[in-house]
Amino acid sequence: MYLLSDATGETVERVARAALTQFRDVDIRLRRMGQIRNREDVLRALDEVDRAPGIIFYTLVNTELAQFVRNEVEARQLEAVDLITPLLYKLAEFLEMRPQKLPGLQYEMNSEYYRRMEAVDFTVKQDDGQEPRNLHKADIVLIGVSRSSKTPLSMYLAHKGYKVANVPIIQGIDPPTELEEVEPERVVGLIIDTQRLVDIRSARLRNLRQSPRGSYADYRQVEEELAYCRRFYRAHPAWLVIDVTNKSVEESAAEILSRLHGDIRHD
């Protein structure tokens, strides 16, 4: 899947990934191609698609350039979807004004942008139990066993402007003492179905070219880990616990925010 954009390509990638969540067990490679600003850029991008054909998603706010893409993909018999021109036309009609057609306007530097970047920076540094002394600074602290979506959820929430820390729950190893000092309304425990977690861990091991037959993906061992995790959550009844089984990152994040929204405060 080729993602063409006249800016960074983040918007078209988000839309593509959102659509792909509806198709499980497919192997799709995303090729993001940003800063498409003129016809020469378009031709270079489409030449690459010609060499390794795939579907094209594109967001080009310059309607003339978008039309050039449409003409070229038709001539080359390629598959392409324009994600923004129909929306621009409809908004122009509804608002009775013409769009500015300036790429990248949504990324103008403002206080909101810097707040989000600060949240992302914080979240990266707090991944997988790092820097526990900073847990009290987090808007949200995610906890759970290995491969229960802590990191993807953390990064998704960070891009929405929340400072997120995540802490692994490991049977036989006490979590950092700083976790007990975090306001309970900021802590979210993640739980997942045993078989689903076994499948995820097995796939992870295969991707690493390791055998999935060890204890990490053993059903009984995983079941024990999750039982320990549930007991730990029950000892902290004020914590929010959500089941992430078969949920997309977006769905899990929406549930967290809808249930914690009134309690989360930004410094």
C-alpha cells in the first residue's frame, strides 16, 4: 500500500491503518511517500508503484495536483483512492468558501503541537517500566503482562496529548514501589483472554525466528500470569481495569478516555 502526501504523510497513514484494522490476518506493507509537491514528485512516486504494484492512498490538498495523479493512475491502470479532495469540495460547498490548498497547515507550530510532542517524548522515556521515579508525572499509567498492548496504547494516547507510562506486571517480581504512590484514578490495568495472548506471543516469537514452544507462549504459564495479574488488580479496587481482547488500539484508548476523562488533569 503506497501512501502519498504533500506533507508528512501522517494523516493518510492514520486513515489507512484505521481501515486495515477491519481486516485481520493480512500482511500489508505500508510505503509512506511524503512531500509530494509537484508533477515530478508524482511521476517519481508512480514509477516506484509501477515497479512493485499496489494500491495507492493519497492526500493532496492541491486539487490540480490531485487531478494529475488521477490522470496518471488511470493511464497506468493503477488502483488509487483520493482521501481528501472529495472532502475539500464538500466542505467548500457547505462553508461557501474556497480552501487554502496549502499543504501541512494542520501541523502549524502552536501550543497544542508542543504539548503533544512533550507527551510523546515523556511516553517514550517511560516505556516498559523505565524511569519509575517519574510515574507520578504521568496522566495515565498502564499496567499489564507482556504483549497486552501497553506500548501501542501508550503511544496512541501520547499522540493525543497524554503523558503515559507503562509498567509490566511480572509474576514473582514486585512492581516498582512508585506505582503504589500514583493516584489510583490514573492507573489502568489491562487484561486479555489467555488464548488470544498465547497467539500474540507465539506470533511475536515466530517473527523473531524463535521457537514458540517455550514457557513465554505456553498456555498454562500464560494462564498463571493472567491469574496473578487479576489478583494484583483486585488488591487495588480503585484502579480501572479494561479487557483489550480483540480490540483495536483505538477502541481500547477510547474506552480508557471515556471512563477516565473526568479524572485526568494536564499539568
